[in-house]
Amino acid sequence: MERVTPALTRPPGPKPRPLLGLFREFRRQPADFLERAARQYGDLVFLPLGPQNIYLASHPDLIQEILVARQSQFKKSRMLERARVLLGQGLLTSEGKMHLRQRRLVQPAFHRDRLVSYTAVMVACAAQCRERWQSSVENTMDLAVEMARLTLAIVARTLFSANVDSQADEIGTALTEVFKMFEFTLLPYSEWIEKLPLPPIRRFHRARALLDSIIYRLIADRRAAGARDTGDLLSMLIAAQDEDGGIMTDQQVRDEALTLFVAGHETTAVALTWAWYLLSQNPQAETLFHAELERVLAGRLPTFEDLPRLRYTECVFAETLRLYPPAWGIGRRALADFAIAGYTIPAGSIVAMSPWVVHRDSRWFPEPLKFLPERWLAEDTSRPKFSFFPFGGGARVCIGERFALTEGVLLLATLGQRWRFRLESGQRVETRPLITLRTRYGMRMTAVAIPQR
Ligand code: HEM
């Protein structure tokens, strides 16, 4: 890319409209809005969205520069700053030294040897889920709900050794309420509006109180049991000590635990929901997927050792993350004036990077709107690294990346051994990009049994 001497002019972009007109368009379908802007105006776009102006960077090299090479010149964006209302100072929302300390503390829970033990839980939960469907008279279900339930159970059991099955629906509803609140935090002046006793704000407080009560109970049970490090994440957090010997307060443990509950289940559930949808719409890929399961597993449940041989399934998951990246937008705030691609981004500005926009760019992915898992079978070294970045990059890269990739493949495999899915007639399919790329109308599908040998 050609670089010129940094100037003080703004990159190209749409003209501001009266009465927050552009902002309203952005809010209606933010991912599509960003995509249109990038296609029309290029790799660095200025979006005058009213009080919250945004610079959209859509070239992989620019993204690498922001997320990796010059990451110290940024902090997290307003949305994640605002997420502190829920997540406090957990891994996702903390900054600087605090973030570094928490990251070191949480990292061991994601080491490879731990992951091996998690795979058994992932498969057991998925097997339980497919049996439940087997015995159900009703074969039509909302896969968005089913996948969220399943991934929530997995994160609870793997990271917290907790069984939350009986409360899964309650937790799911509370999380949905909390996510709605995040949508609201994108609005200008939400800092002031949220102080008003409005019904959605009261619902948010109730939902947060419920999540807190569940997590504080888990912490209290564990402390009562002696606060030893029994190997799961919760006991590690409780037993962890600072260099000066201080331990984490209940509030700190709560922030970290809730962060992992939220970050660790919603994203994977969203990805799996879109995967079943994409498979149902692409019969050739669906056939190859089921054939691989039959060939590699021959009817038995998958294990960690099977992962390298479930290549096509892995490609299905990767291609889903390309077309429907659950974290569809990543934001940063410039700490000081920032020179990039011939422009100067003023201190305090928000820089947005969208996997949705970049993953659908024909420069990196020919026929970008087609679901073609085979494009991942051979490594393509000609593509720039950040043309595919569903898990972000740099110091803030997703800590659960390997966890999620393993979980994605194992859940697709375990469920796909028994079932294929057909979209219910009349089901509308549209994205609803909140923090994650949810489905706007759920995903009601009919499960069709696969004949067993
Ligand atoms: C398909 C599934 C997933 C996707 C697409 C995803 C995506 C991401 C992305 C893009 C970020 C970086 C955000 C930023 O830079 O602003 C992130 C951060 C994070 N993710 Fe994930 N994630 C997934 C699954 C998971 C899982 C399974 C866990 C935990 C069990 C997890 C925990 C976290 C945490 C704690 C962070 C914050 C890391 C930090 O700032 O140090 N994620 N994720």
C-alpha cells in the first residue's frame, strides 16, 4: 500500500446528515452499513456519526498496524469501556497493568493439557443434548437457543466445575436482557439516560443482580470448601495471589468469572447457529461434512485425538467464522494523534475494524459470499494475515481461541453424527449485530435424524 507523508486531512467518507441521519442508518444494520462504506470509500473511511465519529480501517495491513504493531497507542473503545457496567474490571474490559496481571492469571486455564480434559466435557454435553432431542416429540427447535444453552453448560462445567443446567434458561434470559442494554450503550448520551428509572434499565439491573447472585454463590461455595486450587478456573482465581501476597476480592473474582461466562459462550453459540444454517443451505458441503463424520468416527463419539482428522468439519467452522464472524466489530480509541495511511487520526477518536467487512472482501476471498469450506483445506499464504481475524489480534487477542475452535469442531461433529437441520418454512434469516452477530429472528429449524448403521 502506498504511504504518503501524514497530513491533517480526513480520509474519505459519507457526508454528515442532519438530525443524526447517518447514525440512525448505522444503528439499523451496523455491519452492512460499515461494509457499504468500505466498498464505496476505501480502506480507511471517516464516518461522521454525530457525537461518535468513527474511522473505519478495512485493509489487513492497517488492522495489523493497529491491533499489533502499534497497539500500545490505543485502548479499548467506548463500547467495552461501557461494558464495565456489567463486567467490572475483568479481562475483556480492564486496561494496562491490571489487564496484564489478569491475563497471566487466567491463561493457565487455557493451556493445551487443560484443553484435552475439556474436550471430554464438550462431547459429553453435546451427546446429552442430542439424546434430549432424540426423546423429544417436537423436532422443530430454535437452534440459537439450543446452541446458547449447550455452550453455556460447557463453559460452566469446564471453567467452573459447576452444573448450571437447571438455571440455563434463567441465565440465558438474563444474558439476553444484558445484551439489549449493550445495544443501548451505543446510543449517544446513554451515560445520562441510564440513570433514569426506565423499564429497560430496571430490567437490566434485575438481570445483572441475578447473574451476580449465581456467581457469588459459586464463589462462596468454593471458599467454604477451603479455597484450594482444585484445578478449575474459579479455584485458581480464588487461590491466586499478587506479588505482595494480596488475594483477589470476591468482586474481582466475580468480574473475571462473569467475563468468561459472557465471552465464552455467546460467541461460540452464535457461530454454531450460523454453521447449521449455512450447512442447510449448501447441500454439497453438508454431504461432505456428514460423510467425514461417518468415515472418521464410524458411529463412536469424537475425542481430542480425532481433531486432526476432522479436517472438513474444521473447514466448515472456519468458513462460518469468515462469513458470520461472531465478533463482527472490534474498536479501539487512539490515546494520542495517530498517523496512518497518509492521514492523522486525532487523539480520542474511535478506530473500528470489522471482520465482517474484511472477510467479505473479494480481494482476499474470491466469490466472497459463497460458503466454500474447501477454501480452507490448503493454506493460502498469499492472503495477508489480517484478512481473517475472527479472534482479533495482538495483546488483546481472544484468550479462548483454541477453546472455541476445539468446541466448534467437536459440537458440530457430535450433533452432526445424528442430525441434519432444515430451516422451518417462513423462518426469516437476518443478522442482528449487537456485540455479537446474533440472528434477528432466532433460527427455527427441524432436526432430521441421520440413519444409524
Ligand atoms: C467463536 C468464538 C469466539 C470468538 C469469535 C471470539 C472473539 C473474540 C475477539 C475478537 C476478541 C478480541 C476483542 C478485542 O480485541 O476488542 C475476544 C476477546 C476475548 N475472548 Fe473471545 N471469542 C470466542 C470465544 C471465546 C471463548 C470460548 C472464551 C472463553 C472461554 C473467550 C474469552 C475471551 C476473553 C476473556 C477475551 C478478552 C481477552 C483480553 O482482552 O485479554 N472467547 N474474543
